[in-house]
Amino acid sequence: MASTEAQAPHERRENKLPNFLLSVRLKYVKLGYHYLISNAMYLLLLPLLAIASAHLSTLTIQDCVQLWRQLQFNLVTVTLGSSLMVFLAALYFMSRPRKIYLVDFACYKPDSELICSRETFVEKSTNIGCFSEENLVFQKKIIERSGLGQKTYFPEALMLREPPNPCMAEARKEAEVVMFGAIDQLLAKTGVKAKDIGILMVNCSLFNPTPSLSAMIVNHYKLRGNILSYNLGGMGCSAGLICIDLAKQLLQVNPNSYALVVSMENITLNWYFGNDRSMLVSNCLFRVGGAAILLSNRSSDRRRSKYQLIHTVRTHKGADDKCYNCVFQKEDSNGKIGVSLSKDLMAVAGEALKTNITTLGPLVLPVSEQLLFFTTLIARKIFHMKIKPYIPDFKLAFEHFCIHAGGRGVLDELEKNLELSDSHMEPSRMTLYRFGNTSSSTLWYELAYTEAKGRMKKGDRTWQIAFGSGFKCNSAVWKALRSIHPAKEKINPWMDEIEEFPVQVPKLTPITTSSSS
């Protein structure tokens, strides 16, 4: 999801992310506790086992012999007792969810010849000749305020062609280069053979060819015939976490399996060549990128895996027409296809985030934070007391934050609403600066940045949160199973340049090109 950056002053004041933690609905708090209780039902058997073990530990050999003699005269009791114990043991192991491990992941880094500076972007837009002078100035303002730096990447058909050549063949080429580049790197890092992958998921919102992108991967790597293959389209920038959640569900019912998740977007056929300003913002923000993630439910993979998936929470606001229409692919008045971003986008994002965070809170917040939050919520909602609502401190629940780098405006508002520090926002801002908005894969560039900086320690918790068309907001919570040492691991795409980036995003200078003046 992208954010609108350049509007009139009075519009900018209205187009702010609402303080979504100040007003919450009880039903979403209830939903969060429902998830908590449902996922922990199997833990209720642990106290019973502990009590039984404590009692048995007090028995002497004579007590056991006497008990056995008494039970010899009642075979029915022995049979029923044994059956009950077997049933309870089976219930415990069957109800316990399988642990899902993230073995490793890889982010694609395009060739240097595809680097697109902000000046080059303005020059290319001018040379195309389809944009009005006013809209060239508009795009220049957007790119200056976007938070994108000088080394983002554009597809070959748009960067190296004069005039641009956006066709199906070039779009397929872009998809293949990104997907295969990330997957090759991932398989090399993990040592997993392509034939061992039992579940495959690919998400790309705007490019859905036939055969599908997932079929392209199956064909290229000659994956096995009974692979569970899925291709998600039209689900926006949060589709990557939808894939993670779907993979989690499938891994619960397919033992000893690997799941490969590929997240990307395709720009070649989705650059807008019209003059509707609501559609021009996407041109300025979206860039080439993709990521491949390998998940496993094999207990033997725990020792070599990087993370364990703890929670996924999905929120969909599509039942509301305003939410449904705020990010919409359509034709403009001249028949040019583009993705329109409405002025309601920030308000819609705030509502979706509020719902998602309210549901996630009971699963992750410390008990002290939950009590303070819940007490003030009940006082306000039930007893109508005029007291200031308590805003939970999510920094107590997570050490690292990976917030979808949709645009600088959204990151600014989230930083303020969640009261995050510069270091918490650094992975998101640096990803936006270095790679731009790569849609659903941005979260993995951010996680790779955290690793490359040497900040990921064993036991650290990471919150990934993304939002996109529909309107959707999705979260995933990961726990680090080991400390990540950059010097010992090849962490692309940051390893060759990580030291170049300070905590603060470098200040962007105005674009000064002869073509844009």
C-alpha cells in the first residue's frame, strides 16, 4: 500500500492517521482473548499432569504393590483407567499445534544497471511524453517527499528501453528474474532440495499470467507432482503475511513438510501512463523487489532455523464500501489502467490497524499492560467514566518492528501513534530509502536489515505488520531461535553496504535536472 504525499495544506492536515489506540471496540478485545484461549487449551492438561506426577512421587514400593493387588480384583477399573490415560495423552498431542519454523529467507537484489535515481525517474517520466507539465511537477514533488533514495530499482523494460516496452514477455521476464533469483539464493543458503518442498505459495497482486506464477516456479525447478501449489493475486501489499498464515494452516495438517513462500510485485505492466493524480502516486513509490521464505514443521529443523512463528492475526475491512474502494485498480477517463488511491486512505488504514492491534494485544502484551488497558477500557465503555484511555506500550512486547514501507507519511504516523523510537523505525525507513516500496516483500528487506546490523539476538520478538487493498491489515509475530551474526552469515541484500546507513535517513535534496526544471 502506498501513501499520498503531496496534497494541499488543508488536505494534508485531514489526511492523518487517526490515533487508533484512543478508541477501541470491545468485540476486538474479546476476539484477541478468544485466540489466546483457543491456542492454549492444550496447556490446561499440564497442571493435571503435574498434580498426578507429584502424587505418584510420594508413593513407596509397598504402596505400589498394595495398589496393584487391589487393582487385580477389578480388571474393569484397570482397563478404564488405562484407556482414559491413553485418551488424554492422545488428546494432548493431537490438540497441540505444530511449531512452525522459519528456516531462512532471501531477498532479491537487482543488477546495478537497473538503479533508478530520483533524477532519472523524473527524466524518464518527462521523456515518455504522456504526462502533462503539471503532473510532471506533481510527480517531482511526490518523489522528493517520498523517502526514496538514489539507488532504488526499476524493471528493464522501463529503465533500459527508449521508448519503454511494457509487454507480457517483459513482465514475465521481470517475474522470473525476481522469483528465481530469490529462490536460488534461498536454496543455496538452506541446502534444501527443490524436490523436498511440499507446499508452494506465490503472491503478486497486479500480475497474474496463465500459467500462473506458481506454475512457473514448479516448471523451472521441476517440483514434485503432488505439491500443494497456491497463487494469490489482487490481495495488496499485505498478501505476504496472508501467505505466511495460509502456510501455517497447511503445515498443521501436513507433517514433515517444507513450505516455500514467494512474495513480490510486478511493475512492467502496471506503470500508469495517464494523468489522473490519484493513480500517479504508485509510479513514484513502487520498485522492483521480491523475497523467498522457507518454513518447516519438522522438529529436526529447529536447531538450524532462525525464527519460530508465534502468532498471525488477520483483519479484513472489505465489508465497508469506503474501505473496499480506497485502493482500486481501474481505468481513467482516457482508458488508461492504474491503481487509484483515495483521500480516505489514511483514515481507512487507521481503522484497520486499530482493529488488528486490538486483537493482537491480548496475545502479546505483558499481563501488567493488559490489566491497565482492560481496566480503563471497561471503565470507559461500561461505566462511561471520563478518564484518559491507557495506550499499551507495545515496546514491552517486541524488540523489533517491521512495518510495511508503503510511504513516508504512513511511517511517520505509525511512529507517532505507537510512540516508537528512531531505532524501531530504522529498518522500515532504510528499506524505503534503499529499495522503495516493493509491496509485500518489504517486510523481509526490513528483517534482513535488522539481521545485517547485528541486532537480532536469541529470544528477541519481531512484529511484522502490513496493510493493503481490500482493505486489509495483517500481523505476524516471530521469536528468534538464535542470535544472528552478520559476519558468519551472508545476509543479502544489505551485506555489502550496511555500514553506509546511519540511524537517521539521509536528508533528501531537491531534484535539479534540466528535464524537470
